[in-house]
Amino acid sequence: MKFKPLKCFLLLYLILFAAWAKAAVITGKVTDAGTKQTLPGAVISLPDLRISVPSDNNGNYTIKGLPSK
């Protein structure tokens, strides 16, 4: 019975790790279609998930923590 708290902790840790490992990530670069120049500060939105992120100074963006499905 002494190891029961340790087993519970390990089980919880594995469940949390599995949930974290399945999180999806979207990355990309925003450019102007005509000039091919990057667009810093452009806002990338996923309205259904209520997530918005801005692009950085080089037009790059990363959206983390998305559900896998």
C-alpha cells in the first residue's frame, strides 16, 4: 500500500504527457501574394477555436496547443 500514491502520480503524469503529446501545432509565413514580401503583424485567426496570433517581424507565426482532432 505504500506505493499507491506513487502509482497514482505516475499514472496522472502519463495521462498528462499523452494529452500534451497529441496537441497539434501550425506554423507558417504570411506573404503578400503580389510582391512576395513578408507581412509582419498580420493576424492569423481560427474563429471556430477562438484563437488568433500575430505574425512576427519576419511574417512567421506559430499556433500551439491545438486539439489533434
